[in-house]
Amino acid sequence: MKKKKRILLKMGSNTLTKETDNISRGKIEDIANQIARLQDTCEFIIVSSGAIAVAKQFVKLESKQEEVFVKQALASIGQPHLIRIYQEIFREYGLLTSQCLLSYSDFEKEESKVNITNTINVLVNNNYIPIINENDTVATDEIKFGDNDKLGALTASLLNADLFIIATNTNGIYTKASIENRTPKTIKEVTDFSELADEVVSSKSSHGSGGMQSKIEAAHVAKDANVETWIVNGLEDDFIINAMEDNVPFTKIK
């Protein structure tokens, strides 16, 4: 039996909401549809933000606590709803899902890393798609620092993924000059990170906490583990398949 290609797909809040204030069921359907079409040749692990965005749809918390604690509480409310949406939609496509909550500290302990690897391998080998998010109720790294980009890279590295796909709201990384000229031009392939430093424009998305800088840092982590990263426009339908068939502009970081 031919070994399947292992893909770590990272979905940020801005992509999952399609840049609105609500989680897009249509976008999750698009992901499920593509995975169903690729399941004979690829196995998927998903790192998904979106818990806070889901909670904000129907909850307004009153609190005098710091904003980060309110966001942790919102994540706690939203996470079960986020997973339920994934489960309902993926089931319609014959796909099974499971939830895994991780913290960055888990990647610092050898025993935790072994446990994560073994658990996720059992799930994947039994045709379950793990949907991973940061355990925001006990950790604040993702809330503060990068919309799960780094968590995705660490997970891709730990699980020996063949490919790390970061779905974002641009056609990959644009050259700085093209952004300034308002004619965005995608950098198609990157092999030298030092060349990227001059190209990155600092900006953050409306729901996400990342921006392109955090995606490049995540790609750096993946590269150190010999995992190739693709930065793809996840707002488009069929974004994974179109990137695989080279039908759309995106950035490949080798």
C-alpha cells in the first residue's frame, strides 16, 4: 500500500471567517470537500484557529479583567462550537474528526512530544482527522503572538509532515515594491530567508493575531525540520488542489 502524503493544514481565523465577523460554514465545507477528494493519496492534520471568533458571534462577556483573560474565556466558550461545526460538516463528506488541544510547553517536554506523536498517529491511521488548537484557557501564546502559525510549524515538524500549508488571505508573500505600487506580485519560491527580510510588510489581519511575519517565522521552524511550507490564499475555493496543480499564485518555501 502506497504511503500517503502527510499534510499539516493551518487555518487562521481570518480565513475561516472569510474576513467577516462569522465563521464561514462554506469555507469549512470547501476544506472538507478537498480532503475527501484527496483522501486516497493524502492524510490531513488540521491546526485551526477560530474559537474566539465563534464565541464572539453570540457572546459578549462583561469583565474588568485584562483583555487577554476575556479572550481566554471566549476561547473556552467557542472551542466546543468550533469543533461541532467541523464535525457536522466533515461528517457530510464521510470524514471523521477529533479534537486535540496543545500548548507550546508540550513541545518542550520529551514525554509530551512522544505522547502527541503516538496519539495523532493512532488517530490518522484510523482515518480520523485531528483538529488541533492551542489550549487557550491555560496558555496565551497564540492569542498574543501569532494565530497558531508557530503551533502549526511545531506540529508539522514533530509529526514529520511532508508539507505544511498555511492558508491566509493573500496569494502568498508579495514583494514589497509590488505592495507599495498596489500591484501585488507573489514571490513564487523562497530558498534563502535572508532575502525575505527586506520584502516583508508588517500587517495583521482583522481577526488573526499573526500577519506575514509570523508566517515566515513559522516557515523557518518547518524548514529546520526539512518540511516544505506553502503560503496559499485560503479564501479561494479549492485552494489546496489548485496549489497542488499549480493553477494559482502562491509562495513555496523550501
